[in-house]
Amino acid sequence: MDRTFTESRIKALFVQYYVVLVEYATHLIDCRETALDIVQDVFLKLLEREKDLPEQERQLKSYLYTAVKNASLNHIRHLKVVNGHHKQSEWEEESDIRLLDALIYAETIDSLYRAINKLPQSCQEVCRLTYLEGKSNDEAAELCGVSVNTIKTQKRRSVELLRVRLEPLINTIKILLLFFM
């Protein structure tokens, strides 16, 4: 396989999966800065590999999640050694639940970002500014060059469209909560 193809493919994977993998790692290790480093290191290691990546989307996604999970667990083990904790920890006792929780959280965030990216451009912009960046309606209106009422209308429209697009995910989460509560 041509090295430039591999690099361009890994760059595309980075763009596609970076946010969700950072959320996954953050949920596992409770430190966003370290999670950013872990995910970046996983992608750097991919660049150094000679072996091809899986072709199928599902296998590739599983591979990336597993790599981030293993790197996160290695980080936790390293911290235990550094801190001198050799006994079984809460992490080990609840690791399966915590891994599942982190995976569900990351996939939910990924679904939300994908749904936002499918909204009309004006709704995308308003969602990013108001919900993701925490800007007020007045600030968003100024940045977009529109009235505050337009921002409020776009927010309402965005929420309605997201509710329809995310309904299957919301129902799945409700079912999972019933089983795990």
C-alpha cells in the first residue's frame, strides 16, 4: 500500500473519529487533557504501522475504540504504579460497567455531532454557537449578522429536526437505562 494513501486515510479517520474517541477516553480516565494526548498518540502509532488497517467501517471503528481503551487502561495502570497503589481498585471492580458507560456516552456524542452536521447550514451554525460553544442568543445574533428572533427561530427549528433524527437513539438509551438502573 502506498504510504501517502495510508497517511491520507489516517488523516480522514482522524477527522471522522477524533471527537468521539476523545469523549470516550475522557469518560474512561476523567482527564480531558490526557484523553487528547491518548487519542493523538493512537493516531500517531497508526501512522508508524506498516500493517494495513481494516477495510470495513465496523471493524475499523472497533479497532480504534479498542486502541483508545487499551491506551487509557495503560495510562491508569501507569498512574497506579506511580502512586504506589497495587491493590485492586474501584476501576477494576467496575471496569465493564465503566467501559460500557464510556462507549454509550461517546457514541451518543458522535450521533449528536453527525445529526448536527446534517442540519441546514443556518441551523448548524446556530447549534454550534449556542449549544456547543455556549454563546448567548445576543452573541450568536451578532456573530451571524441576524436578529435575536432569527436565532431563537433557528434554535427551535434545530431542536425539532434533531429530535426527529435522534429519536431512535433516544429510545435505545431509554431501553439501556431500564436494564442498567
